[in-house]
Amino acid sequence: MPDHHDKKVLVAMSGGVDSSVALLLLQRQGYAVAGATMKLWNYSDVGGERASGGGCCNLNGINDARAVCAALDVPHYVFDFSGRFLETVIDNFVSEYRAGRTPNPCILCNAILKWEAFLEQAVKIGCNAIATGHYARIGFDDGRNRYLLRRGVDPTRDQAYALWGISQAALAKTILPLGEIPKTETRRLAAEAGLKTARVAESMEICFVADDDYERFIRHYCPAPIPGGDIIDRTGRKVGRHKGIPFYTIGQRKGLGISHPTPLYVTAIDARNNRIVVGDNEDLDRREMTISNVNWVSMPPAEKPFSCRVQIRYQHQAAPAAIEPLENGRLRIVFTESQRAITPGQSAVLFDDDLLLAGGRID
């Protein structure tokens, strides 16, 4: 693994404890460091309650990051990426929901803004490496001449799943100081150092939807009215009406407005015909899917079938599957056992033990 100690490192700081400790550790290890926070959103949020202090890179976060940098006597910068965030992350978020898919905006934001755009700004201010507070590990394989991305050692905090979109060029300039420690140690280090962020609560919601009201947000940003349509069962029989394709996701049970003797779940979204398909719980089980927009991380693009484990959402336990390369860079994935609620638009990430091989968007 190349030695970054002769480099100036810019730490991406959200105002949370993780990025604060990443900065602290690098400083203690002798790196020349600075911190920077990305302004991604206006945080008043459209028509809803104003975002609290929990969102990623919000105004409180900027102030907290600045305070940590001041306490450690290092420079702090603020990069305004709000225009690019709107054009990439927000526009994609709305268009994916309109197409009947359920996006993961954090993964796109990581690749395009928190790595690509952040690296561009880092170079402009004289830095030649970046660091973040993600719980994952980067290594280098001399035999493959390739950077490797692995899960963090703390299984309860691992964030490798969200980093599959990062390029080899970006990995080459990235340090992840927290990959080898548990979250409890991060909190302890922050408290021991007297950092303001030691007790900052974690944010689990999507940062730009302050009150978790997705419908209100999408209606505001959608360029055209969103029509309702039919809800049908697997036989094609109409059983209800939906209020718009973007407001449903695979596996959803609540909010269907259907009276039925047994629970019904959204099993498919037919955006072309503006229909929602519902069925029983077992109708959510599937073994096969395809993925596109594949990024090969710790291995070169596969030309032959192979086997590995595949994770299809954040809290999903990666499951054994057979992988078959298809045309146009897509992959067919066949699980050994059926998986519940495979959701188009979400990410499928391929692992060999803790090694992240590749990732892509579920079709």
C-alpha cells in the first residue's frame, strides 16, 4: 500500500463524530491535514419542517466541523456543491421514483460528490489525498496492480456497501482511518480529545428530505403532475387505486388503502402502464435479477461466470449467488436461495468474504 505520509490530506467532514476522529487520527499519525465540509442542500427543505441538526453536511454540521478543526488547529474549508447536488442526486432521485425504481441517493452522492468533486477541490487547494470517516478499508494488491476495498472490521458499522461506485483513481488517493476500529473506540477517542462532536447523534434519514415526507418532496420537484392509477393483483384484477407510481416501493404493506382478509404487499411496479401489483408475502421471494451500471472495484471486469455473495440492501446479509456476465456490461445474478423484496433501483454489491468485488443497480 503506498505511503501517504508525505502528502497533505483533506478530510471530508460532515460535522459528525466519525469524520472528526478521522481528522484526529491522521493528525496524530503525522499527516499534514485540513478539514472541509460540503454544502449540499439549502436545508430549509421544501414546504416541510426545517431540517434538524441530524442531516448530513447541514448548517449545524458545518459549524461543528469548523469547531473541531479550530480545536485541532487545522484549516477548515466549505465547498458549495449545492448546484451539482441538485443536478445529479436530486434529479436522479426524482426520475428514478417516477420510473418505478427505489433509488439510493447516498451511493450516487458518495461517488460523484464526496469523492469525484471533493477530490477536484482538494487538488485546487494543494492537497493530494483525501480521507473520510467511513467504516471500510482500502488496500493494494501488487499482483493485480489494483486497489482493494474491504468491509470495516466492525460488522455493526461496516459501510463498504455504500462505496461500490468509487473508481480506482479515487481509491488511490483515499485514506479511511476508521476501517480498523469499532464505533465504540471512535466515540471514546472523540470524548478523550474533548471534541465537540463526541456526542453528536447519528442521522439515519436521507439528508435532503427533512421530515421524511417523500411524497411532498417528489411532488415539488417533479416537472409534471403525477397521476394515480390502478392497483391490481397477480391475476390482473383491479383491487384498488394508487396515488402515483413514485410513492410505492417493493415490499410496501402500509398505505395501500385496500381492505383484504390477508396482508397485501407491493410485489411489482409497472411504471409503463401506471399500475401497482400486489400479492402475498411469499410473492416477494425471488432468486434471479439483473444489474446494470456495474463498477468493478477489487477485480477487473469478469468475462466468465463465477460465484460470490451478494448484498441487496444496507441491512441485508450477503447471500450466495452465481454471477453471469451479459452484454453491455450487465450481470445476471441467481441466488442459491430466494431473497425477499429484491427492489429495482437499489444496489447489489458483490463480495468475496469481506472483499468488495463490484456493485451495480438492480434492474
